[in-house]
Amino acid sequence: MGVQSLLFFESKNKWTGGILPSIGRRIASIVRRFLAIALAMASYVFVGPAARRQDPENVPAAGPSGKTYTYKKIGDCEIKADVYRLPGDEVRPVILWIHGGALIFGNRSSVRDHQLERYLGAGYAVVSIDYRLAPETKLPAIIEDLQDAYQWVRQKGPGLFHIDADRIVIVGNSAGGYLTLMAGFSVQPRPRALVSFYGYGDITGQWTSRANPHYAKMDRVAKEDAYKVVGGNVLSGSPVFPRVTFYNYCRQHGLWTKEVAALDPDKEPGKLAKFCPVRHVTKDYPATLLLHGDKDRDVPVEESEMMAAALERHQVPHQLIIMKNYDHLFDVFPEGWPTEEGPKELKDPKVLAAFDEVVAFLKKYVSR
């Protein structure tokens, strides 16, 4: 995740819209110092072409259509979902796609085109959802949003966008991968299958409650700067800046679990157990595909390995794909970081092969 050029962040280009000048000189300085981390998390929040499909003028006549719905409202907070499908009224299986961002930032628009096009081309409709974000909203309520989104797709999806409510698969990356694994036991009826990109099954381990070595090497975030960018109104969906500052602070001090779940993994591990998918695998858990880079410095690859072991013990159909010499976000930036012109085309043969495995897995367990 080496240090990258600041130029495309500091110019007013179509990626950031000049967002750095708007957040204040001091926070902007911190953002620059943590650019390597911010870039890594950017896959969740940069608004790319997928988001622009919501504008009818940007939808090719023969291309996928996109429409935004509000699936839930909490006070003044409207929680939305974007639905994509190819033209036609054919009833399709559906992918519920969940963005990452450490449960602290990110939004539904971050589903990448190369992924969206793969899923649509395989015959699926895609529903990309927002959910309330921490620390303003704690983990139990975030799980409720996941459950409500799932039920909304099941109950409203057949009429609104012609999907088969009995053929739902959930796909997510990082924190979205974690929520995907949570869905394996927390929603009913269970999804047909799950696909977790570098998700995690255990939030009680020291990887969440101790300083992350990679983040610890970065310049220290001051506590006042970290908490200055959070603590406002409840929100669902956000850009990376400035909330990534708070995330970096949490990883430097081992505070992520405390801030997200309001529980101490050292003192209250039992209370956190219900939020650990690895402890809730049974023979009825959905078929699961796990993908993880063995050089992941944000979420340890052991998290997916432990999930695979639990699935094996309970004889749940599963597959574990270890991406050798790949870091976090291997599916988003395998060719290198984006430039002012936008993300690079996905050409990495190993990542393309991984997506072929995803499509084949879905065909085996969902499409039939």
C-alpha cells in the first residue's frame, strides 16, 4: 500500500470534487499523512461510474438500469439501496451487495463496475445497500439494518424489480464481508449462498483490540482530531474523508471493537460472541466462498482460514481462495492505484480468475 502521489486528491477532479479543501487545513494535513491508509480504504467510497447509472442520462440504452429506493427510515436518516439489472422483466436471482469501510464509512455507490458487470452478465440483479455507520450507531443496530434490507429485498423485490426471493446471495468486501458472514445465521430464511471478500468471522481477537502494526507505523492521530470527525447525527453512507481519520486512530490504539460495538473484547468477550460468525456455523449455514489475500495488512488472512475450518467441521459446502502475494482490496486495485482519469481497467489474470470462481460458485449454488 505504499505512499502514493497526492496530486489527484488535491486537484478538483471528478473523483474527489475537491473534497480536501472543504474539511479544514488541520484535518487535511492529517489526511495527507495517512494517504496510504486512506487510499486503501478508498474502494468503499469513491463514487465511480456505477453511481452515475442512477442518472438516466448516463444509462446506455442497452446497458444496465439503476434505480434508488429507500428501504428503511430511522428518524431523519433514510437508508437507501441501489438496484441494478439488465433490461427486461425476466425474474432473476439477486445479489445483495454490502460495501466495506470498517462499519465507519463507505456507501452503496462503491460497487465497482468490473464486479457489477460480471454479476449482471451472469444473470443476476444486484441490490447495493447502505446501512447506518459507527460510532454514531452501534453494531446491534447495524445488524438490524442488514436484516431489514434482506427482508425488504425478499418482500418488495419480486414486485419492484422482478427477482426470485428464494434465490438470494449476499456478497461483500471487508466490513461488508463481515456482514455477509453475519447474514449466514442472522437472517431468515437463510440466503442461498455467501461470498466474502477478505471478511472476518471473529471480532474478539487481538487483531481488533491491539494496535495494528501497519497503522502504528503511520504518524499518530491526535484523539481530538479523531473524535472531531464523528459523533454527529446518525448517518448511512459517507465518503472516506474525513471519517477515515477516526478509523486510523482506532486501529492505532486497538479501539475498533469498543467504538463499533460498545463492548470491550478483553473484558466482555462473551457478549461479543453473538457478533462472531465463526462461532455460529452449523450444518444449516449457507454455502460460502471466502477470498482473501495472504499479504492483507488490514484484516488477517487467518480470519478467512478460521471460517473455512469452521465450515469444514460442520460439513458446509465452501471454498477458500487464498490470493498469494495480494493485500487488502486485491479485487479493487490489482493494477495499481487510480489516477485522475479514474480506476484502471481490471486486467490482472489472477483476479480475473478469482471472479471466474465467484461466478462458477454462484452458478452451482444459486442459479439453479
